[in-house]
Amino acid sequence: MSMTNVESQLIAPPVTSIPHIGVAFLHEEFPCGGAERVTIDIANFLSEHGCRAYVFTADFHEDYLPPHLPRNYQVITLPERHLTRSKADADFIVKTIRERGITHFVSFRYLNHAAYIKAQTGCKYIFTWHNVPLWEPQFIEKNKMRKRKSLLGKLKWAFYYYPLIRGCRFWERKYVRRYREILDMADACTVLCEEYKEETLRKISSADPAHSRKIHVIPNAERSGKPLCLEKEHAILYIGRLTYEDKRADRLIDIWERVCEDMPDWHLYIVGDGNARPLMEAKAQHLPRVHFEGQQSDVKPYLDRASILCLVSEMESWGLCLTEAQANGVIPIAFDCSAGVRHILSPSGENGFLVPNGDLDAFAETLKGIMSAPLDRISRLRANVLLKSEQYSMQRIGALWKNLLDHTI
């Protein structure tokens, strides 16, 4: 059977020691979410293979670091803590890159002074797109609508400002220019799947072969779930930010309301925090067996107990919680909201379940189907998802990162 482009790229090249390479990752907050978790794993992998690894950040939350993982990297806090625009922070980064002999600078977000840092240090600049291509305009528009407090403000936005901005494609034009600027300046860029590479080039209307050559497909890595616990409870799990603009975590309560009465021995555990939590708690007041667990530095105990993981995002580039569930033998279900989610769960019904995007009734029915499935089918699904998670092992994905660094030296 022939392999797809993505599958062929997931064959790990041999890993050798690379002591001459120093790589620094840049994050506004560290750790905070999925991108930071990826950085921790990549930094540890590269360090184990002879790299020197660093993390620049504006806000360091040391208490959030997973206690059971090694820290084979150094975290460096920026002085002004305004990394996107601060010239002082840029100068500090330049000074540190020179002093530490850093050869590669990896950014997960746009920097006004990225070209300056590259010119002053001669380091290779790698930009990582950790989301769906050109997600920013949609996110900004939704966020601005949500922030309108009064009914009059919401009406003005909905019927005057939003049509005006959307009509002239203000945000879209801005970010198309920004994506082109990044591709022109960076030595390499990464995206999470082949579809995102094609979509990026199409949305910025680029037929430049140099742009295409710069974009490398590197999925997110997944940690091993070992030691595995397959003695699961009647527990449904949500892990992630409780935000409205992208995660739409509030929809989980609406779905639970549709299933909880028919499944009286099941519990819903919500691990995470964010701006949607007060709304979710208010909606869940009259519902049974809903447990808000807050943010946790170690989610392994929840994955050991859970049978099913739910992702209800409206916008989701990849969904690390999905591969994390697979690696722990937890059956994932998600809305079919992106190519990245599709990659992880396809074919639906074998490696998890995809539900038409936004269809709460279909999600609830699919969820009930899994909850009531016979044990032999559940056992087959668990074996499938464990096997699928091996495609995203740190050995495979780390080798792709090592190969990228080697070829941009």
C-alpha cells in the first residue's frame, strides 16, 4: 500500500548528536497551553541528542511545569515582558543569542523585531504556525463581538462595524501581508499537516516555489501513555482552556444535558480554566455529576480513569488532547472543525469519532453510542487509538525537528 505524503514525512530520519546547535524557543507565556507543551517535549528531545535548548518568555509559570518531566532546557524571562513590540526585549534576545551561541531562533508568534534579531545575530529564524492558516481574522471578529457589553453596542457591531470591516477584508488583508512577510524573511516555517501547507499558500495567493520549499510539515508530538491503565471508569473527560472564542467549552454542558439522564452511572470531569468557566458552572447548576477540576499540572490520573474524551472546539488546529487521549487508551470524539482534527481521528469510528461541526444533537447521539457500546467494540477501539498515537511519537517527531535544524544551519 502506498503511503500518503504526510505518512511518508512521519518516517523518522536517523537521529545523531548535534552538539553545535543551540536552539531557543519564544513564548509569551510558558508554560500555558498546547504550544508550550510541544516546546517542552521538543526541547527535552533535542537536549538528549546534544543540543542546547532555551526558552524565552515574558511570563514564566514555573508551578505549571509537569513535575514528572525532565527540564533539559533553560528558561529566560524577558526584561520588559512585551515580546511582540519591545525593542528592549529584542536587544536582550540579541545579546543572549550572541552570548549563548544560539544558532536557531524559533517563534510561535509574530514579532515586530524578528528581522532585526536575525540580522544582528545571524541565527536561523524558524516560524511555527501552530494553528489553522489565517485563523486570526475570524478570532478577532468573534472576540470583538463578545466584548460588546451593551445591547446597543452589540447591534452596532453586528449591523454596522462588522459588515464594514468584513466588506473591505481589513483583517484578512492585514494577515495575508503578515504571512507573506514571515515567509519572505524566515529560513523555515512549520505547519501541522499537509493540508495546512496547501491552504496557507492558497490563502496568501503564493505560487512562489521558495515559499513552498520553506514550509515543512511537522505534526505535534505525543508523549507515551505508559504505564497504561485500561481499567477505565464510566468517566467522560474534557481537558483544555475553558474559553468561548475558540474552544466553545460551554457547548459541552449543553451536550451533557442531552445525555446525562439516559446514562445515570456516568460522570463528566472538566479539567481546565478560562473565561467560559462561570457560564459553564451556571449552566451546570441543575445538572448531575459534573465535576469542575480546574487547571492541573498533571492530567495523567484523569486519563487513567476516563473512558471517553470530548473536544467541542469551534476552532482547533490540532487538538493535543485528542492524541493524548489516544496514547492513554481513551476514545476521543470531536467536531470535524479542521484538517488537523480530521488527521488525528480519521477514519471516524476507528481512531475516534468525528461529528459534523456544530451539531450538538449529533454529538450527543454519538457520545451515547460510545457510552453504551459493548465491551468487545470498546476494546477494539482502544487498541486502534493506541496504535494511531504511535504515529506521533516523540522519536518520530523529534527526528523531524532535528532534521529541520540540521538543514537550516
